[in-house]
Amino acid sequence: MTVLEIRDLSVSVTTEDGPKEILRGVNLTVRSGETHAIMGPNGSGKSTLAYSIAGHPKYQVTGGSVTLDGQDVLAMSVDERARAGLFLAMQYPVEVPGVTVSNFLRTAKSAIDGQAPKLRTWVKDVRAAMDALKMDPTFAERNVNEGFSGGEKKRHEVLQLELLRPKIALLDETDSGLDVDALRVVSEGVNRAKVANDMGILLITHYTRILRYIEPDHVHVFVDGRIVEQGGPELADELEANGYDRYLAQA
Amino acid sequence: MPLLERSSRLITPLPGASAHSHGMPFVPDQSRAERRRSFQAADFPRPSGREEEWRFTPMNRLAGLLDDAPSERSLEWEVTGPDALRVSRMERSALEGWGIPAPGDLAAAIVTSQAAAVTVLEVPAGVELTEPVRIRRTGSGGRTLSHVVLRVGAQARATVVLEQHGDTAYGEVLSVLTGDGADLTLVSVQEWDATAVHVGEHDVVIGRDATVRHIAVTLGGSLVRLSTNASYAGPGGSFDASGVYFADAGQHLEHRLFVDHEAPMCTSHVEYRGALQGDSARSVWVGDVLIRARAEGTLTYEINRNLVLTEGAQADSVPNLEIETGQIRGAGHASATGRFDDEQLFYLQARGIPEQEARRLVVRGFFADIIAKIPVAEIQGHLTQAVERELARTAYAAPEK
Ligand SMILES: Nc1ncnc2c1ncn2[C@@H]1O[C@H](COP(=O)(O)OP(=O)(O)OP(=O)(O)O)[C@@H](O)[C@H]1O
Ligand SMILES: [Mg+2]
């Protein structure tokens, strides 16, 4: 059983006019096997939350704590966080010229496991995972995310999720930019990873359509840098019908 | 199908090709066909640095290689490989009629003017060398001028690796003559000490139906400027030029290629990749391809890619394609300069890969295809390690904040 605990997290970014506070005291606990959906308007700080947990250098934590099974995540480097079992599927995955997908996956797997995967089973595992995500095998020899379409990048994120087997996955709009078939394929991938690893999920989204495939246990409404309401799956439907107006008025 | 319907002349520098410095694409004021070539230094005016062929080179760092004065030193040679390779010293006058191409700039013409004797390496016609020839050349200060002729006879087959080490100001002309149907792989590895200056010209003549692979690897030296000029003695020839370079702080590494398609049905493929890191690291790549009116059925492609690893490094990349006939199989060029930035580093680290390894991964992947073309496994391994040492040389500050 793994627990990711976010307590009173405050985060700023540096702007030309000095630091700007984006997260204002976020509290959230994600356990193995749980799925938490976070919904909220553009610019409310959802990606900031995900990046801050993953350790992007752009974000400065000004208060609060993040722990994974009691370990201080904020004290870890980006790669240490990943090796501790955190995974961030990015809203905008980065292109890495010169590094093929297959080389990248093998290097990441070796880093996470602390040893190189057995070549024969690894090649088979990668093949099978790509196949399940309906990714053409030629992607293995292409450079990481280079020239991938939006939907292909998202599949590639989920491919990594399945192969690297994190304890807690942060999915930042993994559903956006996907057509209906791709949405199903990608969702199934996330669900496989969840079952295989009793993975905890923090899923950021604007749409309930992905929640039909990946059923949340908890839905959180994120406005102006904090969680303003929590509920069950029914809250998502209500948000989709009525929008965020009533929370914005409060904020 | 011909790429162009009608016979025409195109001079097409890539827009934004030198995006990291000049902004404006450079349009050469003359065709490569009109550029002067001569064995006599006196035929070349002393360049000011504004000339097309010198404009990227830091003229004040040429260490006397533009002075028409005799050589002071010679490189120490260590040759290993099959006995079938013949090595001799010959008077230049004895090489009349061999078809040695005339030098294309002042530095090379000084070498041929000053070097009365020429080192000749010969692989006789029809001989296939089973092992690569390896020539390790070491400089020991001063100024060294040398003219070497490598002649590979008709239907002969050879791999020759030249490895340059040590320190000197080296003016080099290497004339490569290949006979009909010959097959040559020539590797030139520049691993000079940090103080060395190397201004070289490799003139490669590709025989009828011959295949020449030219691979340049430049890691060391303060300033290296290597011009590789290829021409075809008959139809059906194939020229494949690849290169890798790694420029770090203070280094100027310049590779200039000129493929002169004057015979029909020949092919050329030029592919250079460079990485740069550190303050004022500088690389220059110029790729000129000229397809003359006679050269029907030409197929050519050239590409240069640069990977800028840190701030303060600058890569210039200038492909030029001139086409005088529409009856060709294809002609293309490309140039791209990318940056290894914090976002890429974050992405790789977010997958558990430590920072140093992330950099290694990117650079190794970038060079892998070209290093894989070197037909000597030991050199491949050595270069992979050498590149990683270059990479480790700059200590990276851990991302702050
Ligand atoms: N460097 C910066 N300077 C100023 N503001 C910034 C900077 N970086 C981020 N922000 C602001 O932080 C806020 C939160 O951004 P974030 O990307 O976390 O929002 P989000 O909730 O993920 O939005 P979306 O739903 O559009 O993905 C935005 O208003 C954004 O403009
Ligand atoms: Mg976002």
C-alpha cells in the first residue's frame, strides 16, 4: 500500500514582476488503487500541481509538504522521484531529438529498476504494450515524440506508464486531443496499469468522457490554486452540466 | 522522374540555415564552378576573412598556415595493416599525369607549393585489403605542412584510417585517387591536443563505378578547418561523406564539403552531425553541391544536424545546391540545429534517468548512426568513449531552484 500525501502545498513561479503564487494550500491524499479526478477551469493550477509533484525546476515550493510513504518527495531530484514510484504523464510531452523510443524506454526501465531488463522478455513486453495501444512498431525506432501527433504523444505516455509500472500516476489531460477510438485505447492502457500494479491515479481532465472509462473514486474541483470541493463520480456530471461558475463566484 | 522539368540554374541556400547567427540566408555571389583552383600559392590573394570561403574562419588563429613558408616539422607516422599497402616518398614532378586535383584555397596551395616531396600510399589495382590500414600521426609543435596522395587502383578495395594526435599547426593536403570500380572507406579522426590548429583539404576523385566513403571525426584541436572536395572521373561513381564533430569551449571546428557532379549517373550523400557545448564553442558546416549540365541522372542529398547542449555555443550550417540540368534523379538538402534544453532534461529525468545519463543518452543517440558507419569496431568503441569524455568535461550545475 502506497500513500501520496500532499499537505498545504503552496507553489510560485518566477515572473518578470517577481514571484507569482499559483498553488495556495493544496491538500490531497492518493492511495494505491484509488482514482482521483481533478477538474477545474483553465489556468487554475492543475498542471502546476502535477509538475510540482514531479519536481519541474520552474516551480518553487513556498510551503507545505509532499510525501510518498512518509518519504519527503520535495527533497528528491526529479529522477529520484520517478525512481521512488511517481509518474507524470504530461499534458505536452517533450520532443527529444536523437533518442529513439526503444533506447529511451530501455534506459528508463533500467534506471527505474536499478538493472537492465532481460533483453528477450523486454523486447516482447514492449512489442505487446505497443500492440495493445495500437502503436505501429515503427514508433520504436523514431525519436522520442519527434513529429508525433498529439494523440500519438499521449499513447506514448501511456506506453511508458505501462512499462515503467509506477506506484502513483499523475495524468495531466491525457485524454485531450484524442479521438473516440484513441480515448478508449488509452483508457484501457491506464486501467491495465492500474490493475497490474495496484496503482494510484491522479487524473486531471476537463471532460467526463474519459471518466466513463476510468472511473474515479473521488472528484475534486480545483479553482484558483486550491481544491474547493470534493465528491463522488456524480460531481463530475454536475460540473459538466453547470460549469464552474458557482465556484468562481466564491473564489 | 527528373526533379526539375527544365534545365535551369538554382542557387538555393536554405532559409534560416544559419539561424543561430546571421538570420539572413547567404546567397553566394559566384558559382562553385568559378572558384579558383591552383597548385601555386601565388595564384591566391591573401584572404581578409570576408571572402565566401573564409568568412566563418577566425583568421587570427590560423597559426601561420596562410604564410607561404616552408614546413618546420613533420608528423610522426605509425602505420599498421596489410603489407599490400605500398608507402613511398616521391618527388611531386613524378606524379604528373596522375590527375591530382589542384588545391582550392590558399592554405592548401601553400602546402603543395612548399612540399617538394609527397608521401604516396598505394593499393595496387585488383587488390583487396582484408584488414584496415591504420595510420597514427602525431604532431610535436611547430608548423607542419604535408601532402599525401592515396591511390587505390581499379577494382581494389581498402579501408584506411588516419588518426591525428598531438600538437602542431598542420597544413594538410590529402589527394585521394580511386580507379574504376574501386571501393574505399577513408576515415580521418582529429583527436588533436587542445592547442593544435589543422587546416586541411581532402580532394577525392571517384573513379568510374567506384565507391568512396569518407568519414571525418573531429573532436580535438583548437581550430580545425577541413575542406573535403569530391569529383567524379567517370559515370556511376558513388560518394558517401559522413562526419561527426564535438565542439567544446573555445574550439572552432569547421567542415566544408564540395561535391562536384560533372559526370552522369553518379550519386552523393553527405551527412554531418555536430554537438556543441561550452562558452564560445563554434562549429561551421558548409555543404556545396554542384550538378553540372553533363551530370544527368545525378542523385544527391546532403544534411547537417547540430545539437547545441549549452548556452553560448554557436553552430553555423550552410547547404548550397546548384543545379544546371533538370535531368537528374533527385537532389535535396536539409539543415537543422536543435537545442538540448531544460524541458528535455526534465522529461528524461521524470522517467527516472539521472541527469548525466540523460545527456549521454541524447548525445550518444545523436551520433550513433554515423559512428556505426566506421568499419573498425575498436575505433567505434573508442570514439563513443571519447565523446562521453568530452561530455563529462563540462561539469553541469544541478538545476537550481
Ligand atoms: N512563468 C509564468 N508567469 C506567469 N504566470 C504563469 C507562469 N507560468 C504559469 N503561470 C500561470 O499559472 C497559472 C496556472 O497554470 P497551469 O498550467 O497550472 O493551469 P492549468 O489549470 O493546468 O490550466 P489548463 O486547464 O489550461 O491546462 C496560469 O494562470 C498560468 O498563466
Ligand atoms: Mg494544464
